[in-house]
Amino acid sequence: LEIGMQLVQKPEIIMLDEPAAGMGKPETFKTGEILKEIKKDHILVFSTHILQLATDLCDELVILKNGKLTLIDNSVLKSSNFEERIIETLKEE
């Protein structure tokens, strides 16, 4: 519903907070597919705890940790061990 409401106005940038929160796997997959289509014509900025959604949709990734934003190198985003590297980044002091 949130996504549909934003699309009516045809904004250049769409901001979403946890677009797949509370959904099961089939719904999360469908939401990801919808966001892939929307991404073709819009800039998406969203927060998520679902790392697979991040790898599927993001061109750039920023992590919020202890009130600070950290840009993650694109090579990490596209690596086969993405989740492990993100978890390690979050564990670092």
C-alpha cells in the first residue's frame, strides 16, 4: 500500500522504511520483484534488515551503526560472501 501511494505522485525518489517487514518469504519475494520494476524509473532509498533484498536491489549500500553511516564498497555488495562481510562489519568496534 505504501509503495502504491507513493507511485501515484510519480516522484523521482521513493523512500521506504522496511518495505518487506512482517512478510513471509513469498510476499518478500514479490515485493522485491515489484521494487526491481519500480527501480527502472525511480531512485529507491530504503532501509532493510533483509540482506538478500539489499543484494538484489542495491547499487550502493550504507550501513547505520552507532549513529554513523558507513558506505560499503560495491565489491562487497556483489561478493559471494556478502552476508558474512556485512556481519563482520557490524561486529567491528
